[in-house]
Amino acid sequence: MKPTENGITMTPAILVTGGAGYVGSHTVTTLLERQSGQEFEIVVVDNLSNAYRSEGQKKPESLRIIEEITNKTIHFYELDIRDADALSKVFETHNVECVIHFAALKAVGESVEKPLEYYQANIGGTCTLMETMRKYGVFKLIYSSSCTVYGEPERLPLDEGHPTGRGLTSPYGKSKYFCEEIMKDLSISDKKWKIISLRYFNPVGAHRSGRIGEDPAGIPNNLMPFIAQVAVGRLSELKVFGNDYPTPDGTGVRDYIHVEDLAEGHVKAMKLFQQPGFSGFHAINLGTGTGYSVLEMVAAFKAASGKDIPYRIIGRRAGDIATNYSDVALSHKLLGWRAVKTLEDMCADTWRWQSKNPNGFKTS
Ligand code: UFG
């Protein structure tokens, strides 16, 4: 049953799982920035496994700061999406219209060490979420997927018709692929489902205010937060994983996309739900279509921050590919969206966040 108050349907709500994390928090911000009044409520559920909450606070720092930036309220529930009872209560309390599903474990290396934990959290969590959605008659879902589903590229740029699931090297990557397959099966079994799987390339950057950004626990696995922590003096040098790839300077090439562009892509994707006749499973890339090498990223960050970024070339990292970048045609066509922020914006905004908050949210 949809919740109603005195027979009047309550304000529609967008449920955001994992909304306290990096991409989730930026998407919540953009959703709130895009609404003039109270067209819909934002309801975030998060188990805080990768988000910081200050002592005595109910909400994690990321959400508290978003409320300050936007002057709007976020409904927050600390829960794990595998807890079907807790999740059901959220659907009974709010008039959930659609779900944006970010909640997942995402460290590639850790997933090799802990495959069961990854499959349980990412696949088990997604299944419980979709079961609960079905129970409450909610069939609109935006899924946080990854270009990792394409595996080793057979051709570039990577278009959505490129095969998926081949040669995936980590349980993390496989979990994203398996979830997409489950969603395809589900949308075939019941035409009510409208599922959009957004395949992110490499999200970087931070909100332009510098007040929220990526705050990885421990030593960062990904390039951009690592460079940022070297620039701010938390880490001494960057280790570049190989300079013998078949790329112009020998280092890995990726399609880095500003997290605010990525967030806007989610807002545009939600509009697809309103199109008459839209149904089924749709995978859409979110990238810029341009690749930059590790050394180009280092140079751009040095220019944006004015800081030296010492680095040392070491051997390749297991499972890494030489090059990937996206074909952006489908996102232009279906979403009317394109990334507008430059590499300079990505570095400048990351630096604003990192230099204002050298220890991440803990010092905010
Ligand atoms: N790199 C370094 N040193 C580092 C970290 C990264 O040289 O300390 C290099 C990598 O070898 C790669 C590039 O920087 O060439 C980007 O590496 P990231 O770890 O930032 O990103 P990946 O492309 O490896 O991984 C990202 C996401 C994953 C996703 C994957 C899909 O983080 O979640 O894309 O390709 F699965």
C-alpha cells in the first residue's frame, strides 16, 4: 500500500540508497538544487559503511552539509538494504516514486579478498531492494553501474552494444555485471519495470563549493584521491602502475568525469521515466568520451593546485587495462545530456575540497 495522509497521497519521494557516499551525495545535492519548491522528498538510506558521522549527530556529515548548502531537508535512515523489514518501513512511511540505487561495496582489490561479502552486499542487497520495491508497487529504478562490465575493450570507444561480462577480473566487477543481468531478466518477466543502468566511467571531482567530496577510508585505491592526498601532504608520493602500456606516454588512459556532471546525468535519466511507452532495461554510459593518461592527470592536478606531485613508476597493477573511454552518443540521444566540465574543473574542484578538508569529513 502507498502511504497516504487522510486519504491524500503524500509528496512523492525519491529513495536514494547509499546516498551518503561519494556519487550518492553529489546526486542528492543536484536533485535538491534542481527543485524550486518541494516537488518531491529525498529519502536516503545508508548503512554508513563508507560514510562519516560526527559524534552525537543523527545524519552523516555529507548529508548535514548538503542540507546547509541547499537549505533543504533530507530524510535519512541508517539501515542496510539487506534488512528487508527496515527497508519496508521506509516504503510504508514515504510515497516512494522511484529509487536511485548506489549502495554497494566498491573496492576492486578488497573484492578479490572477500568475494562472499561483495556478492552478498552488492547482489543480495540489490535483490532485496527490488523485492521490496515490487512489494510496494515501485518499478522505476536507476542503477549505479560501471564501465567495468565491459571487461577488456574489444573496440574503442566503448558503446553500450559492446559485449559485457567477458574476462572480468574482480568480484566487484562481476557483481555489477550480474546485477545488470538480474535486472534484464526481471524486466522481461514483468513489463512494469523501468530500469536504467548508468555505466559510469571514472568519477572524480567534488561539489564546486568544496564542502563535499570523495572521502575514502584508509589509503585511496583510485588515482584522483591519491593524487589529491599527495598534493595536500597526507601521502608522500604517487605510485604510477606501469608505463609500458600501448598508450601515448605508456601510462593507463581513462575517461574521467566530473561527479557533478555524473549527478546531472541521473537527474536527466529520471526524466526518461515520464516518457510515454518507456519500459524495460536500458544501459547508458556516463562519460565524457575523452581519455587522459595518469601522467596527464598528474600534470593537470599540479597546475590546478600549484603543488608538486612526486611520483614513481612501479609495475602494472593486476587486472588493469591500458585504455578505456566511452561512446557518448546514446547518452546524448536518450538523455539530452552531455558532460560539460573540463579536466581543469575536475582538478580545481577536487583540490578545493581536499585543501579545505585535508582529513576529509572528519575536520568539517
Ligand atoms: N593508478 C595509478 N596509481 C594509483 C591508482 C591508480 O597509477 O595509485 C592508475 C591505474 O593504473 C589506472 C588509472 O590510474 O591506469 C585509474 O585508476 P583508478 O583506480 O582510479 O580507476 P580504474 O579505472 O582502475 O577503476 C575505476 C573504478 C572501478 C571500476 C573501474 C572500471 O574505480 O570501480 O574503473 O574500469 F571498476
